[in-house]
Amino acid sequence: MQDEAGGVDRRECDVLVIGGGPAGSTVAPLLVEKGYRVVLLEKARHPRFHIGESLLPANLPLFERLGIAGDVRAIGMEKWGAEFVSPQHAMPQAFHFAEAWDKSMPYAYQVKRAEFDTILIRNAAKKGVEVHEGCKARAVDFPRDDKAVVRARYDDGREVEWTARFVVDASGRDTFLANRFQIKHRNPRHNSSAVYGHFSGALRNDGQAAGNITIFWFEHGWFWFIPMKDDVTSVGMVTWPYFMKTRGERSIERFLMDGIATCPALARRLAGAQLIHQVEATGNFSYVSERTHGANYLLLGDAYAFIDPVFSSGVLLAMHSGVIGSAAIDTCLKTPAEATAALKRFDQLMQHGPKQFSWFIYRVTNPIMRDFFMGPKNIFRVKEALLSVLAGDIFGKTPIWRSIHMFKLLYYIANAIQPRRAFMGWRRRRFNIRRVDDPALSSAP
């Protein structure tokens, strides 16, 4: 219906999803399967560049559930493990997913996100989701617990207003609802920035290990090295705010290349490589929202929180949030009497993933934790359990948690045995995550 006074096209739907990335393109078709009319708004037009190319073995069952397993296989570089390289250790350490507790998920993929996200959103449209690309949500109101009004604008200037029974924020780092409610905060326990680009001609591992992700530690954080098909390798520097401030007048490309030069093991892998994509950067990489939901809205994936990409958990957490979000919404709309319990369960599951990964993320640059990663032992099956976490197998019934608790206990014992080293690592981390106000962090390109 057209509003004569303001020229606004007014429409209705059951569920309106803001954002067409992995979270939005997962929750939307699952809700259509349950019989709802679902509208998805995506501000960009696919394909579009996005970072976060490394997937986990636990993603693969989700691809099967959505019916896109073959499409992802066609664009993916097989990833059978992860390699860690430390300047304090003589040899790299490789972890193979086939050695995890559950041996049935031995590999994952590295993908170009432009291709991967396009597969997801096209699949959503094919499944019956009403997809609107080039349409950006601009405002939202919740006049009642069973009603939401979202106003959006197409990139050609047309405006449209949807009245929905439920709203899903899957807007990623745009954090649409968290910004609207002013509930997004810097993560007080972590603080990192990222600078990244795509290269051709990078030196890869041999054989089956060619597609493995490599993590390179360096003095000011860590680098990712993600091989993809067609001789494209994603390289990113995740570093602390104080180091970002040292960029000064250098271009962001120069800053990345200078950072690579300080990591000899990575520099050797890129000695004959060429940049093939504009270097980009993001500051304030780590944040969290105060809540995951309201009476008739959910925050999914990065729209709720993001910590650090070191374990490639972003796409898995986003897609899993779409799965559990669809179940919660279905309960809220079909059996309102059970809505409170369903949303409480959703909240618990949403916080489970970041909580399990964050314990490792907060400590991964600690020298004692680095020793654990570079010389893993399978006493009490802790290595198998750690590999299960690295594979993203944290939501199912794999009985890893007793061994994970043992791993943590061994880590704390190692800290007690080396109190001076532990204290110096703690003090260094406190220095690293301190807030540094610098315009370069928000205007890096």
C-alpha cells in the first residue's frame, strides 16, 4: 500500500530479517520451511567482498541442512587442519581435524566470501524468502510486543515500511538493533583491530595441507594466512590498538606490508606474492551487546557480539545462531505461552559459543598458552578435545567437556609453576587491550 503523503510503500510480513550474510541467510529459509512469510533486507548487492573466509568442519552439517553442500564444495578449498607458527618455537605445529574426538568431520573449506555469501542468499530466495538487495534498514519501532515497524530505503531512493510480527537483526558488524538500543559496548576483556588483503603467488604447504589455515604469532598480535581457490590467499594482521596507532602517516597497505616484514616466517611465504585486492582495515574489532533478544526481536551472529577471528568461528556462530533463532521464533509465534522459556533457551545457546571460544582467545597470545599449542599432549584426551573446539564441535553431544576442563586445569597449574612468566604475560595483556583513542582506527582505509 502506498502512503500518499510521504510516498512510503507499506507492506506486511511475519518475520523481517535485516542482513543477508550467513546468519540472515540461514534463519530466513528455515523460517519459510516452518510456514512463515519472511522478508530479508540486504543493504549490499551480491556478490560483495567480505572478510572471514575460513570455515570449520562443524559448518558442513549446516550446509547439508540448507541444501547447499554441493555448491559450497564447488567453490571451496579443502581445509584439513590448522597450523600455528611461533617465533619462540623452532618448528610449526599442525592440528588435523581428523584427530579430533569425533572423527566424522575431518575437513572444512576456505572460501571466497563473495561467492559463499551469494550461494547462501540465493538459496534463501530459492527457498521462498522475499529477498530485497540494495535495501538498507534505517529505523525500527516496536509499538507492541507482537508488532514491529521497520523503515528501509532502496539504493535508488525508494522508501518502504514493513510491519512484522518479529524482527531478526543479522546485520553483522553494522549491529543495527544494538546501536538503536545503545547496548553495544567494547569488550572489556579483549580489544583488537585487523588489517587485511588478498594476495596471489603466496607459497603454500604441500599436498593435502595446501589448504590449511596458518596462524603466525608476532610481537604485536597474530596473522592469518588462508589459502583459497584460484591462487588467492587472504592475509590479515590482527593487532592491538597501540600498534595500530603507530601507523602514523603510512597508507594502510604500507602498514600491512611493514607488519608482514616483522614476521619472517610469513614474509617468506609472501616473498613472491602480489596484492590483488585493496587492503582494508577495521578497528574496535571486539564488542558485545547487553542482550541477545527482546519480546519480538533477536540479535544473531556478529549483530550480537564479536571477539576475535583467530579460531575461524565467525561463520559457524552466525549460522548456528540462525538455526537456534528459527526454533525460538517459531515457538514465540505459534505458542506464545512458551515464548519466555524459548527465548531464555536461545539466550543460553547464543552465549555458549562465544564463551567457549573466548576462554582460548583471551589467552592465545599468552606465552604459556602458546607453549600448550606448540607442544600439545593428549593426556586425558585433552588434544582431541582441543581439536574438537578448533573444529567447532561445541554444540552437539561430543563428550569433550571433562577433557576441556582438564586442559584448563593444566594451564592454570603451568601458570602456578611459572609465576613470574605468568605475571609478565598477564601484565603484557593488560597493556595490549587498553583503550587507545585514535582516528586511524575508524578511518583506516
